[in-house]
Amino acid sequence: ILKREPLYSGKVKSIYEIDEDSVLIEFRDDITAGDGKKRDVKKGKGHLNALISSKLFEVLNKEDIPTHYLGYIDPVYMVAKKVEIIPIEVIVRNIAAGSLCKRYPFKEGEELKRPIVQFDYKSDEYGDPMLNEDIAIALGLATEEELKKLRELALRVNDTLKRFFDEKGIILVDFKIEIGRTKDGHLVVADEISPDTMRLWDKETKDVLDKDVFRKDLGDVVSKYEIVAKRIGCI
Ligand code: C5P
């Protein structure tokens, strides 16, 4: 399968077709930030993200949240259902950080009274602008009904992962998920869920355990991902 041309090769993952219903996702050691303007290769990062992502999809599947996940293959692969990705980055925030604090008068680290669900248009060309429902529908990205389901799914994922990480001494600050449509028309959580796509802080020390370490040059990013993998029982 790996000898074939990838179906798709993104900034940090490559997708290979297994058959008409499933794909193999390869987590590479690449790391990027700022829409790919900052990039590097970090040995061992692909392995850790494949492990962590697989574990988190297993946690969601156990809660009957539909996902594309079918299995993990050591060291850097995930088997998943083939889906059509909806080009919307569904972001959920529990604590103010990142772009929310750049754009609005929230204080970094401030706990939000209730989670914020935010839809961004997944488009490098347009710089991932924030959407509202009307724009998403007008662009034909999703129907009104699908947008409602995206929000519901995102909040269920948040409830599940927030609790899961809390038990491991980690605060789930925010995260991004992508949703796909399966062949039979179901919406499932797809892509990856890893420290590349979440903000995770140590509950006691507030130590940053996610890609912000790379974005802000805070130290060795792989050792932080290793802490996450250990805490949630992957290694
Ligand atoms: O940058 P911002 O604060 O909007 O990011 C919110 C959350 O979504 C962060 O956890 C970030 O890692 C994730 N995200 C992502 N991919 C993007 C944008 C944001 O995984 N393109």
C-alpha cells in the first residue's frame, strides 16, 4: 500500500488508499506552524501523534461517538474509513488562548463560562477565516442540519476528552476536529486528534504540552508529546 502514490499528502500526514472503503494514514515527523510558514522535522513525533490520536479515537468510539478510526499500526499508521472531509475546522474552547486572545478581549488562561464552538473555513488560500452559519451554507460547505450535527458532535467530543484528560492531570484548553461524510452518508469525527491539534496544559504546573511549544519556541516539543503519551497510557 505504501508503494502506491498517496491519495493525498498534507503538511504532516500522508493518506494512502487501502480499498474503496478505507485508507492508511501516515503520521510523518514534520511539524509546521503559521500555515506552514514555520516548519521543521522532529524525530519520533509521527509515532507519538499516531499513538495519541489512535488512543483518543478509541476513547471516543467507546462513548459511541462516531469516528473514522478503525485501528493503529505500529509505528506511525492509523487505518480509517474513507470519508469526504467537510472543509470546516471545528474548534472547541474551554479556556481562552491562542487566536481568541489575539482577536477579542479575553485574558489568556481565563476559564470560559461555557465552551465556545467556532467554525473556520479550511482554506490555505483564504487563511482559514472564521465562518458563520450563513456563510458556510452559502459556500455550500454543509447544510443547516449538518452544521447543527457538527456542533453537537464537537460538544460531545469536548465532554468526553475534557473528562478523560482531567483524570490524567491534564487540562484540555481547546482543540480542532474535522468531520467527514462516510459513503453511507454518516457524519464521523475524522483526521487526527493530537497535541498538534489541541492545547493541553499540565493541571498542576500549567506546563504547555502541545504544539505551542514549537509555535512559541518553548523547548523540546517531542519530550512534551511524550509526557502526554505516558499520562494517557500509550507508552
Ligand atoms: O489558533 P487558535 O487559537 O484558533 O487554535 C485553536 C485550537 O485549534 C488549537 O488547539 C489549535 O492547535 C487548533 N488548530 C488546529 N489547526 C488549525 C487551527 C487551529 O489544529 N488550522
